[in-house]
Amino acid sequence: MKRLTCIATLLTLSACQTLHAQKPPLLSEKDVAALANELSGETAKRNLEGFARFHRQRSSKGFHDAAELVAERLRTYGLGDVAILQFPADGKIFYGTQRSRPAWEADFAELWEIATEKSKSASGDQSGQMPMTRLPGAIASYEAQPVVLAEDSESANVTGELVDVGSGSKDADYTGKNIKGKLILTSAQPGAVQDLAVGKFGAAGIISYAQNQKTAWSGENQDAIRWGHLDTFSPNKTFAFMVSLKTAHQFQSRLATGEEITLRAVVKAGQHPGNYEIVTATIPGSDRKLKDEEIAFSCHLDHQRPGANDNASGCATILEVARTLQKLINEKKLAPPARTIRFNFPPEIEGTMALLNGKPELAKRTKAVIHMDMVGGGPETKAVFHVTRGPMSLPSFVHDVAWAFADWLNDQSYQFAATGNAAYPMVAPEGGKEPLRAEYSAHTMGSDHDVYQDSSFAIPAIYLNDWPDRFIHTNFDSAANIDPTKLKRAAFIGAASGYFLAAMNEDSAQGVLVAIDYDRLLRARVAALRSEQIPARESSNLIRHFLNSEIDTFQSIHRLAPKSITSSELAFESLFPIQTLAVRAGNPPKATGDGVLIFHRKPTPKGPPTVFGYDYFAEHAKSAGIAPPKLLDYQGLWGSGEEYAYEVANFIDGKRNAQEICDAVSAEYGPVPLDLVTEYLQALEKIGLVERR
């Protein structure tokens, strides 16, 4: 009966939600109008087109040139403290759990087909060829499309027969095939096969037609070439070319008839000690007591050329936020922020790990982050725009602030699309007029927000992102698919959120209660629907954690406004009595056995157990002789093993026992057996990340 009462209450409350008024939320209409009038989707797209010219691999010349362009723009826009910070990266230095990856540079790479006495020409000419005659046209050219060369390829000059190994990720794929000194054709990412194909079976190189993450549009574009990666730290150095499905299928059809295909690969590339480069700049805070606190804007500047939506779009958009805020402040159309606003342009995840570990004072000063990764996808990309919440381990009101602006903009943009009339349609002259239709989404992983929100740093991060995007990580992720209107709208949500947070005080904090209250009803509906999918004990656990998380979200206001409100001033308690409901949900069952174990995270190293291009947990577990914990492969109702593992580590605080951690991740991602959680906790202990209390 207790369970049914809680579910009924949550469903009733979620049905009571009312639409936001047409009046802009949180900021004055004067401030909103100033932002709406100044933000330019066209300016953002012009900058994006500049970034997309460079092949922005970590620590490369292309990345450096893009970083210099960002820094030049920031100086032109009048920002202060513009700098390109450098952090050594040589494969030996660690930044927390991130092993630095050496710089990688490529100067030349081409792949050709060679006609021999045993082969047919690509055109089907049967007249016979002289041995080792190069056929017209390159199969792949780094100069034309740098995406064709997998990251971390090494120099080579190889001629060899092509052998199709299917996936190539297991020994059975090589049964009956002699690949020594030959080139393999694989459907897997190069890094997934290099140790087997090259290290164990002696392949001379890799040709991959690996595909993107699965979406409804997977495989439709036969000419798409996926960005490829080799394992940075594998002892089996090699090279890999990436080809399209069309090219791979042509090879496979010819090989199936018994034809021998000989390819020639020439590569001039390799790793060397270098530096992570991170562009940073600030708009200084004006309040004597608060100026040392910072609200940060983040993106990631790296990725393949063109890499327009991923992630030139995020970089161009926070750059446009910087331009707009600085200009409006200079013109006295906006008051200077109380807190400092910082803009960071690092390589994805590994750069942020270097920044927060290499400059710990920045991590301490940062109160919240607005992170943008893919925010400009137009209709051709099939993208859906998301305002993504943080993990349950770090409840925060900042996500409600972002959604307040996004939801209001949803209404404004739809009203304009449907009627041709709205006060703030946020339409760029060169952009589309479609409604925004942003989604308020549960926490997902995959970008720098994972680092900020890791318990080592515990910095709440608003994550603005597109998903799906059918062109992500391919040669078709071009500026032609970017919508200036989308860039303008993303910039508005980010700018309004960041500016509000930078100015937030005891008075304006009261307005946040309305945003929290409204969004709580959205979250309550999800919690109620999920609670009906699971057994009674798990349902009670989910509801209890939901209610306590909502209380913690309210309390998180104190992070920016410590004296603003107290628990006794819950303005929404009469509408949504979360404290009363939390008491009624009861206490969890008492832990027994390994469930009573309590761990705490060691002060160092900081960061998630798995980062970018390096798996701290996997490497140290292997050295310690630990088998991969079953949790890593577990698939819950609402989350994967990677997400469970991320949150298990985050919930370790020296207070929660293993059962309580298991209950927390079960509420977040779906029921998980306790023994899987304790096995993972004990593995973290064995590799030295945590210790028992």
C-alpha cells in the first residue's frame, strides 16, 4: 500500500505541471532581449568554418593552428587572460587517471591498388598487367581526406595482399587464413584488432570499414568514411586506413570470386613527445567576495577534419557566447557578472583531465560548467538537441536553470514556427525556422562533463548536445550541415544559464525554486513510470532515492548562495511534500555480508577509472591479475555497465556501504545484483583507487 500511495502521488503531481509563462525565466526581459538581439548564428558558423579547415588531432599542428585561431578571436573580442596553456604529453606523465598520450602527427599517407599477374584491375580489364603496376587513382589519400588515416598510425611502406577477416576481433576470425605480411580487411576499429592481427598473426597493416554508433540511419550512406583509432599504447605499432562501406563491399565481392587484390600503403606519421594545448580566457568577476569563484564554459576543440558538429559547433558556440557577453558588458547593456566567467577549449576529456589535475586551483574555483559538444546539427543530421542532467551522485539545480531557458525557448520557437509570430523566435537570417524541440534528458556519458562531474572534482555540468547525428565521426560531418539558427539557440541557452549563475545571489536564488519545482514534476513522472517496471522492493528503493535526490537538488543552491534559504523554507512543500514522502518511503533494509563494506576514494589519482584513449582500471587490473569485473558488461534496464561503473565510483564517499551504493545505482539505472557491485568495489581496492574505512 505504501508503494502504491507514493506512485500515485508522483503521478498526480506530474499531471499537475503547468507550462512556463511566456515571460522569460530567471533573467530580466531587458537582459534576455540584449542576449537575443546580439547573439549571431552567422558569426558562430563563420568561426566554425574556420575551425573545420584543420585536422585537429591531439597535440598536432592542426590542433595548434585551430587553438591559435580561437585565441586570436578571443583577443579580438576583448576578453582577458587569453592564453594557450601547455601540459606535457609523452605517454609517461599522468594527469590523475589519464595517462598522457604522446603527440601524433601525419605528413603523408596514400593507399593504392597494385595490378599483378594474378589480379584484375579495379575496372575489370582482363587484358593483363605488368607485375606491380599501380592502378589509376588512390583508394585513400590523407591530403584529400585526412580521416582516411587512423589516429596513431606509424610510418610504413608496404605492398601486400588483402585478406578479409570479418570482424578480426577474435582468434576464430583468422582460422585457415595466412595473413603474415599481408593487409587485413576488418569491420572493427583498428585498435580492436591490432594486437591480434599484427601482434599475434603478423599482419603488415589494417584496412578498416568500421561504422559509427548504431542509429536508424546506420549503413545508409555507403560513401561515409569513419574516423579510426589505433591503440595509442599498444606495443604492436602499425598503420590503418579507413575506407567506406562501398569500397569494402567492392573488395569483398572480388575476393569472394577468388581474385587476389594487392595494395600498396605509404605512410609518414608517428608519435612524439608534445603538449596538450588548452585555450582559456576570462570575463572577470566584479564582486570583491565572489570574483574568485568561476562559472566555466567548456567544449572540445579536437577531432578529425572537418568535425563540424563534433565539435567545431560547441567551440564556435561558446566563442560566440564570449563575444556576446563581453560586448554587452562593454556597452553597459548587461551588468558585469559577480563571478568570473571562464572559457576553456581543450582536447576532449584528456585535455580537461590535464587542466583540472595540472591546475587544481581552477578546479577549486569552478562552481559550475556549461559544456557544449555537438550543438549545431541541422535537419540533414537528424539530430535531436538535449539538455542533459547530471548523474544522481551529484544532484544540482544548475540543470533546472538550463532547462528553464531551453523549455521557454521551445515554446517561443514553436509558436513562431506554427504562427509566424513570437517575441523571441531566435531565428538566424541564414538559418532554419524549425522549432527547437529540445529534450530534457537523463544523464548520459561520453564527453568532458564526465570529468567535471566525477566525484574527484564534483563540479556540476550542464551538458548541451545533439544525438543522434548520422554524420558524426565521418567525412560528412561538414559545415554544410550546420544550422546557424541552432547555433544561436544553443548559444542563448548557454549564455543565459552561465550569466545567471555568474550573477546568482540570495535574492535571485529564490527564483530558482520555481525552476526546480517545475522540473521536479517532470522527473517525478519518469520515476513513477520506472517504478512500475520493477519489483516492489526495488520500486520502494527507486522512490526513496528519487525523493532524497530532490531534497539534495534543493540544498545544492547553497553552493552558489549559502545564506539564501533553509530547509524550513521549502516554498514548494505544500505542492510537492518531498520531505514527508521521503519519510513515508521508509528506511532501506539493513545491510548484511559484503553489503556492510565501506570504502573511501583515495585523494589521488583524481578522475574517472576509465578516461580517453586510456583505461586506468583495465591496465591496473591486468597488472594485478584481476579478471574483468562482471559489472562492466552488465546491461540494466536504463543503463550500461560503463554507466554503472562510473556511478559506483562516484558514490564511494567513506559513508555509504556497498549495499547503499548498490541501491543508489539500482535506482538510477535499474536493479543490479549486490555481488556485481561488491566485486567491482573490491577490484577498485586492489588497484589502489579506494581503500576500506
